[in-house]
Amino acid sequence: MNNIIHHGAFIAFYAILYSMLEIEIEGNVGWAKNLPTVASGIGQFTIYHLLMNFIVIMTISYALYSKNYSKWVILFFIIAWFLIEDFMWFCLSPFYTLKKYTRDNISWHSNQPWILNSPLHNWIGLISMFFIAIFSEKTNVLFQSFIIMSGIVLGVIILSPIYHDWYIHSHNKHK
């Protein structure tokens, strides 16, 4: 299997683990609402969000640049990471779940249009990934990576009720 496809699996697992970390940090309230962070002056982003974004972009860029991948391949995986991490936060959070992945339940995504039950930024990201893959020198492997990442996300969605139960049980045990 091509190494770049392995990068797709890595990106999916990295994003999912990070979403789980954010669930641990934020608890039952999203968007760092109860964290001791301040507004950044850039839209709804707090300093916490900016730092998180910079860390992720630097990590992915460095890891893939050292493998001599083009800027477009790196951008493809950065976009994938943010799409997966954001979506999986809602799927894995027992306080939101996939059932509450709606405009009415997510105040920080409600200021944008929703298309087919998903915020506009998801569609922009997916369309960007599609065009990057089409015009990339790595078209086939990027599409294969997309399929791998999608399969991992689907598997985690299917297993998310188990995680919800574990999260609630383990966190209630420590109260």
C-alpha cells in the first residue's frame, strides 16, 4: 500500500483522538465556552482555537513536507484533518451526538448556511479536497486516502454509542 494512503489513516486517527481530547477539555460545553481563554479578534476564534489550529497545521505540514509531498497534498490532509476533527467532536461528545448535529444545537456553526444537514464550511472543505485531488500529481492515492479516512470515520460513528456510554460512566465515577 502506498505510504500516502497510510498518511490518510494517520490523519483520520490523529483528528479523532484530538476531538476526544477536546471533549475531555471542554466537557458538556463546546467552542471553549467555559475555558479560561479570550477572544482572538478573528471571528469567533479564541486564542485557544488559534493555538490549536497553528499546532495542527505545523504538525501536519512538517510531517508531510519532510516526505517531500507537494503543498497541495499537504493542504488536502490539513483540510481533511479539520473536517474530521470538527465532525467527530460532535459524533463522539455524549452531550451532542450525531442526533444533535443540527444548526439549532450548534450555536457556533449557526451563523452560516447549512446544506443537506451540514454546515457550509464542510461542503467548502470537501469541494476543496476534491479539486486538490483532481489537479494533484497524486490524484488516485488522494482519492484512496479519502476512502480510507471516510471508512475510519464511519467505523467510529458506528462505535460512538460505546464511547458515549464509557465517557458518561467513567466521568460519573469520578464525581
